[in-house]
Amino acid sequence: MVDAMTGTLHQPLRIGSATIRNRLYRAPVLEGAGDSDAAADAYAKHLVENATHGVGLVIQGSSCIWPEGRTSPGMTCVDTREKVMRLAPMVEAVQQAGASIFLQLGHGGIYAMEAWHEPYASARRGPLLAASPLPWFLKPQFRGVPVHVMTTDEVKDMAARYGDVAAWAREAGYDGIQLGSANAKLLDQFLSPFYNRRTDEFGGSLERRASVLRLIREAVAERAGADYACTVKVPAEVAPFGPHATVDDALAMCRLVEEWGFDAVTPVEVSVFPDTTLSRGDAPDSFRTNAAMASRLEKAAPSRLRRATLTAGMRWGSRRAPFRPVWNRVLFTAAAEQVSIPVFAVGGIRTPDEVHECLAAGAAMVGIGRPFYAEPDLSARILADDPEARLCRNSNKCVPAQMLGMRGACYNPAVNKQAKQRARR
């Protein structure tokens, strides 16, 4: 199966109805584009430049199928056709620059910002959506926050909503979608035995928990077309205690999503909590050293306990999962041996040599995310095998900015200084 999917960096790849010009993609991150009519311009400032410098595919950072599911004020909502269509000019500009573009869709579930961001929590229209009742050890953090466990019919309605948004995305010109089904978001909360204690058709065995993905795939095919590229993330989890999705579980899910008709899969190791395990690297000090972030955090979380909990989660994540290059190597290599659909590699990939190693190990596409903040032309450097194609120092200083809705950028002064020096050469 590996031989059928692997190729050289410059070789095109067909995914559903989309033809990707090469094997390098910009992985989804939060650009802080927000949910106003200016969102398209904010995305274009990032994504068109990346496409101009040669990246084959852009996966636009997670956009929310319902407004109350956003995990930060910087997220874009795609809950109506009109909101999706306003992004069409940006989509066209990315494609005119030669790249394909997918839209990542998701929902924060219990970790939506209405749970922790005080101004939004006070204006909440409804309860947080949950796959199951909160575990006992999380209840103190959600005291006073209404939580609604989705009914069986509501889960089916959610799957239909993904299909509707996929249809709008195709109308707006997007080449495909990716389900944001990892990083402790709502779909991950359905997949994970850590959260999912349901007793209906969406709970119990791994296949029953994952069956929400099958329903979504069917809805996308029905509403957007069976040929429309529909890709998915599959998580393996780490947890301090309790049941969680293991590597074997993740590989079993990879086989299931292939059976259910998904066009590509991205296996990733994540935490059961939304901490810096998903980005690896240092515990960011931005809440303390960046005045704008510190001010925004105090407004978002006036309670000292809540601020302490947020920062402690980042410290715990960085200690549990320090940066190491290509940290999902075991997962995507094993997945490529077991499925015949394209397997995407992502996570800690920084250099041209690492990109080539991923392709040789079975990955069909290789993704890089946050380093594009400091190097908008990074794709050109990777495609040219430039050994200097690495500025990101994995400080995670950009992560608090993403949480607080600030613009997507590198917030490491040393990296920005080095980038300016390089530009003057």
C-alpha cells in the first residue's frame, strides 16, 4: 500500500476531485481572521503568499459549523451559506496562485470559548455541546456553565450540518474539506473513550464511537457530491489517567475511514486535553511577557484560578511532550502500511530532509503549520531543498495569541529578528 501512495516532493497527487500540484501542504493553524466580512482579506494575506511560493495545498484553519462552538475569538464561522461564500474571492486567489485549498471544519464542544472566555460566556446563547456528561474531575472547571449532552437525533443533525457546509464550501470553490476531529474538539470527544460514555449507537465500541464520522461522510457525499474531497484527522491520545484512544485504536480508525469512503487521513498523537501537547515545544511565556496577551487573558479569564489552570495546562503539555522532530512518524508510517488512501504527515516537520524522509516512509502529503508565520516563503525553500529553511524555534509563543483571537504571527522576537536579517541578504 505504501508504494501506491508515495512519490517525490514535486509529484502531483489526486485526492477526490482535486489534483494537488505537489506533496507539500500548509497544515491548518489559526490565522486570527475572525468572523467579520474582513475574514477573507485576513486569510488572503497569509494563504495567497504561501501559494505564490509553491505550496501544493493549503488547509485553512478550523472554521466552526455553529457559532457557539468556536474555541477562540479569532475563529471563523461557516454556519450559513453567506458566510462561506464571502470567502470565495480568497479561495479563487489561492487557486490562481497555483495551490489547492481545503476548508477544515469543526466544533469545540465542551472546550468552546463560551466555557472559559468570560465576555463570551456571559453572552452565551445556549449550553456547551457535549458527547457525554462531564467526567467528575472536570466538573469544578465548568461550575456554573450549562452543558448539554447531545441526543441521538442531534448527533445525526450535526452530521447533516457538516454535509451542508461541505456543499457551501464546494460552491465557494474550495477543493475539499478536512474534519477537525482531533485536538480534544467535539468530534474527538465522540471518538475518545476518555469522554464518550454514551449508551446509544454512538457509544461503546471503537466502531460505534467513530460512526459519527461515517454519517458525516455520507452527508458530504449526498450534499456536496461523492467525488468532493473529504479528508479526516484520526487521533491517538495521551492521558494522565483513564481510558483513551491508543495507537492501535487510531490505526483501526484509519481502516474504518477508508472503508467509509474518506479520501485521505491524517493520524496524529494528541492529548485528551486542549494543551500544548498538540503543538509540542516550550511552555509559552507570552501571557507574562507580552502586554497585549496578558491584558486580553485577564479580560478573558478574570478569575485567577482559571488563568492559573490555563497556564498550568500549557506547562504540563510542554513537560509531557517536549518538541521532537516528526513526532507523528510512528503513526503515519504504520497507517500508510495499512490503508490505500493517501496518508498525510504532520507534526514537528521543519526541514527539507524531514519532508523527504516522511515521503519515503509512506506519507502521501507532508504538512507544515506554524513555521509559516515566520517564513511566508517557506514552501519555496523546502521545494528548493534549502538547508536554511528553518527559523521556528518551537517556543509556542504564538499559541496564546491563537487562543485569544489575535492575528496569526510569530511572536518570538529572536525569530523575527533572524527573519529580517535573512530578508536583507
